[in-house]
Amino acid sequence: MGDLVDRIRERIEAGRFRVSDHAQGRLDERGILLSDILASVVSWTIVETYPTGRMTPDAVHAVLVTVYLPDKDKWDEHSTTRRKA
């Protein structure tokens, strides 16, 4: 997935991305600045990808879908997987 991460970062750095309405709402709701999110692009991690076939390798779309502040009671130690209830 390293190549995918690099291609997404390149699009972010080139300004070729969009912020979903959901993500913008979360940013506003939580008082997080988009500029702070974008400044952290070097440390971003892919948490989930679409199933094979939905997007071709050349069709990389950089879309900020959601923004969350992981609650240690709800997320694993890596903040990438929700804990089972």
C-alpha cells in the first residue's frame, strides 16, 4: 500500500483533493482546522480501502471522508480498528 499512500500524498500536496461534506461537518463540529489536517499528511495512514475492482490502480482519488479523535475505549491501540462492543 506504500505506493498508494505516496500517490495520495502527491495529490494532497498538489491540491488535487476534495473534502466530503461529512468530513467538513466533523472538522467544524470538533473545531479542527483543515490546514492542521493537511499539514499532517506525511504521517497519514490508510485505514480502509475499497474492494478490488471498484477503483483501478490509476484512478486514485484523494478524498477526506471523515475526521475523528480516537477514543481509547472505542478504538484499538493503533486507532485504526473499532473495539467490539
